[in-house]
Amino acid sequence: MRPRPLRLFSTVPIVCLLTLLGFPEDGRLGQPSRASDRTESVHLILDLGSSGTRFCMYPVSVERTDQSSDRKRCRVSSPNPVCVKMSGGIAALVRGHSAEEVPSMVLPKLRQAWDALGDAHKKGNPQLRERIQGVVALGTGGFRNPSTNLPDERREFQAVWAEIARFFKDEVKQQHVVARTISGLDEARLAWLGVSQQVPASVGDSFAIIEVGGASIQFATSGRSLDYQDLYAASEYRGQDYVFHKFAPPNGPTALGFDACFSPEDRSRQDGPACMAFLRANVFSGSSINQLAYHFPPRRLYGLGAPWLGIFSDYPSAPPWPPKLDTSYSPKLSPGNLARLAEKVCKLSDEEIGSFAPNAFDLRKNSATGESSGKACFTLSYHAGFLESVAMISQDAALLPGGDDQWARGAAVTHEFFPDC
């Protein structure tokens, strides 16, 4: 008998999919134990984000939960999916075009990515591609309405989903294809479920996730248990790119006070504490994420998404800020140290930042284009402000690295998208 739907923080229903396991004592994500009574398949997830597109193949084991019944659950059976990426968001590509124009705009990207999945020289795996049993294409922040954070039903977006379904059914011959926009709350709960896929069965304490995207930010945690029925989530249209363009529009003046966050021509005007105060007042104040996190006792808090992982891998995590020459993840970040890092970086030139953080994304992007975006001050201040807003739920006042594909990993094992799960 299927459990009752759960209503989330914003009254969006959610169906119980499986019972989750606990974290190890050291907080590191690991590979789940294997079961004997199972079948194997590969699920293809298309992550259509606001700033990029990713096609990921997940090997999935389908296991019986009870020998006396037909109940099953799915778990990702490999810690690392096989992914190919394309720069640029499809939502931005098609926005404003007629529905009739969309197929010719989207089809070349689909073919390019599909071919790359079967090409070992392009980070693909032809053996895995041959075993795909089901395709799920999901749009996130770029496909949502900024006012509601719910799916935007404009005709050109509907044409995207129709063309994706046609391509995979007619040209790739996949029978099971789902293509649609997910809400911010869907993204939050799937991200939490994705983290749980890398958790061995040991300690039964709960955990929380925060995720930063270009358009939206997400938070999710469970209540008194690790049961998926007991999941709470919040999502808001306050993502990193959205906030930056709101206060520093490409074709308009910079908002009063935002020069503390972004003033690349005169970095003496940039100021980490002042930027965080501006973001606290204009972005994170009154956040439903802050209000929800306040109601839970401390637990492990994981930072998800490429922006968070960039900070974990590119910058030193604590004073005296020794040079971070490799790209391994720092084991944790503290809200206070991240705020101090923002304060340090805001006054520095690219050359000075490069002396202790040569792998910082802003610098690598600049070297590729020959231009300086000067966004490092804003980026670090934004993340410090977001972390500060949920710091009360963080166990040991620390944020842990949680991965950049977690909501897609969660989508690969849900009954909502794959009936065998």
C-alpha cells in the first residue's frame, strides 16, 4: 500500500519513494552496500539548467525490499555517473523564439550530446549507452517563472519538451521518456535524495542540503526520522546569476550600494562586509529557507552544486590562507572563515587572488576570454551570506562538500520517473 503524500513547506505534495539510510560518523559520502536480489539498468538524466546542460548516465540497481512482496527500490550503483556537458542554457537559447523555430535550435545539441555519450574519447561510454532503459529530461530555474518559481508554460518551452521526447522516442528508440520542468521544491527534494544515495547504512542522524543554481536556491532536510515521508524543503528564485543581474543589469546602472559587491574598475570600492550587509538586506532577509532551517536542531549540512564545489576546490578554507594549488575539496567550510575570505578577496586584483587561489573559476574564465569579469568579490560574499542565513542548522558550524549532480542522481531512482523504482 503506497504511503500518503506528504505536504512540503510550501504545500507541494510529495510521494514516499523509499526509506533512506544514515551517515557515517566522519560525514563523508560513500558508496552504498550491494544487494544480491537485484537487476541492473542504466537511466539517462538530462539536466537542463539555467546556465548549462548535462547528460548523465546512471547505472542503477533495482532491488526487492521484501522477498514476500513485489516492492522494489532503486539505488545508484556507481559513485560517479558518466556525463557529457554543453555550455549555455537551452531555456535562454529558445526564449522569445516561436515554437516552430525550437526544433531546429535544439536538435543539433541533442544529437551532439547523444553521440558524445557513446564516444569514449569525449568522456562517453558506449557500453553504458547501449544499456539505457529510460530517459528523463528535466528543466530547472531557467524554465521556471521568476515570480512563482514554478514551471513556465510558455509555448517555446513546451516545444523543447516535445522535441526532446520526439528525438529519444523516434531517433534513439527509447520507450520510456519523460521531459518537463520541475519546480524548485522538486529540485530540492531530489537533491536531498541524491545525497542519500551515497550514504552507507550506519548512523541514523539526519542531514540537510543547500544548493545554489544560476536562477534559484534550494534547502531540504528531514524531520524526526530519515524517512522520505518526513522531508521538508524550500526553494526560492534568488540564485547567484539572477541576483547579480538584478543589481548589475547588462544594459542598466548598478543598483545603489551594490558597488560594494561589484566594482571591477575600482576594487577599492568593493567591501566584503558591506556587500554581505547589502545581500543580507536585499536578498536573504525574509527568506523562507532561513525560516525553515531555524526550526531544526543542528545536523550535517552539505553544500551542493558547481558554485559551492568551486569554492571547496579552488580556495583555501581557513586563515592564513595558504596557496591552494590543487583542486581537491577542502573537508569543510565555516561561515566565519568564508566571510573572512570574501573580505580578503574583495580588495584584491586578479593577480593578487591568483597568488593563493590560481584555480579560482573567475580567474580561469578570464584567462580563456582575455577579459576580467571581476565577480570574485560578489561570488564569495553571496555564498557567505547564504551560508550565514542557514548557519543555525549546521553541525559544528561547518559546511561539507556534497557534489554537483545530486538532484539528477535523485531523479534516477524515483518511482515518479521510473516505475520499477
